Amino acid sequence: MKILVQSDDYGFTRGVIAGMVDAFERGIITSTGLFANMPCCEEAVKRIQAYPHICLGIDINVTSGPCVSDPQSLPTLVNPQTGCFIQTSQRMKDPRWGQDVFKPYEECYREACAQIEKFRTLVKKNPEYLQSHSTSGSHTYLKAIRDAAHHYHIPFSYEVREKYSIRCLMPPTEGDPYSFANQTLDRIALMLDQLEAHRQDEYVCLPSHCGFVDAELMHLSRCNLARAYDHAYLTSPKIKAWIEDHHAQLISYRDLPMDE
């Protein structure tokens, strides 16, 4: 078994950065996507330099924090008074969008490219992959990311996982995934069950949102307490022992070329 361990939203808040860096040091994360639009993304880039084994991509974010593009060029994505993205919950109430709340395409594509260019300025190279954030049900948004990935010759995570038939292992939940009960599930036990159930698979992905919880995170995201529980399983000795005992291999997007 080869295990891609992906933790999203690196650079979201300082608490998220601290939790991820701790997991880079002590845990099993192999790939993470930077929030290139957030104010502390430069700190995130500096801190990850101590962990060159971590594959660093971008999570294209059009739902939280400030935009990278000129706010005037994103009239339907951004609140002009704050320069910050209109959150998904607000957009869902707007009848103009219907079920696909992230339109128009041109604005999503413009911001995706702007975030890639900012990453290139900060890191001095291309992101190693692109990933969506929070709006994976939007065909418009996903098309914009896919097109940006192709334009810059960057792997798009969905296409990589499709090519290699990678199964994403998620803890089972019922109802609202962001309820207190669902966010505070014992992910160590649940993920051990998932690994055991799929141990014959050639490739699996462990997607997560690792981090420590701070007040800013509580304000910005409904996915908050879950990050501490993801941190717990990503640094768990029991998880690491299962991987070692089953001779599983930890891999990143670097190990999944798209040009073969």
C-alpha cells in the first residue's frame, strides 16, 4: 500500500501553521497546500523550509480572507468594502447562482492565477500541485482550477488521484459534517479501521485539515475543532505503527508523475 497523506489549508491562521509544523516534525503528512491569499502565508512559507520532504502546493481559496487580485476585478466574489471573499454560506442565499455558487468562471480563473503568481514570488518556483478548497461541488470553480493547472503545467490533485485510482479514506459521519459531534470523533480509531478495511488497495489518500485551534480560525471556518483531532491522528504512534507493521509507503504528489 502507498499512502498519500494530504493536509489542506496551510497558512490559514497562525494556529493552523503551528499545528501543521508540529505534524511535519512528528507526524506523517507528506503534502500540503498553501493558502497563498492569507496574511500569514509568508510566515508559513518560511517555516516549511525546514521540512523539504513536504510537497508544497496551493489550495485555491475563494471563500475566506482577502483576495490576491484587485478586488474591483472580482465584483461577485469579493465584498468591495472589506476586500475579502464572500463566504459560501452567504453566496448560497443569493438566487443569482443557483446550485453552483461560484460563478462567474472568469473571476475564479483570474484569482486562481493570481494566487499561483504570488506563490511563485514567495517560493521561487511553481506549486507542486493544485487543490480545491471548500467549494468542490462547484463545476465552475473546479474548471477554473483545472484550466489554471494546465496553463501553468501544474498537477491538479483530482486528475492525479483519478489517474492512479487513489481512494480517499474519510471518517464516516452522519448529518452536518461540522457539528460538534462529528468534528470531535476519535479519528485515530476511525482511520485505523479505514486503513485496515482498504489495506489491499495499491493507493490510498488520507485527506485532512490539520492545525491548532485559535480564535481567528473559529471566526473564519466552520471546520475548526476537527483540525485538532486531525492533528492527533496524523501524529499518533498507533497510526505510525500500523504503517510500519504493514510495510506501507508514505508518498507525496512528487511520487505521482502525470507525464508518463
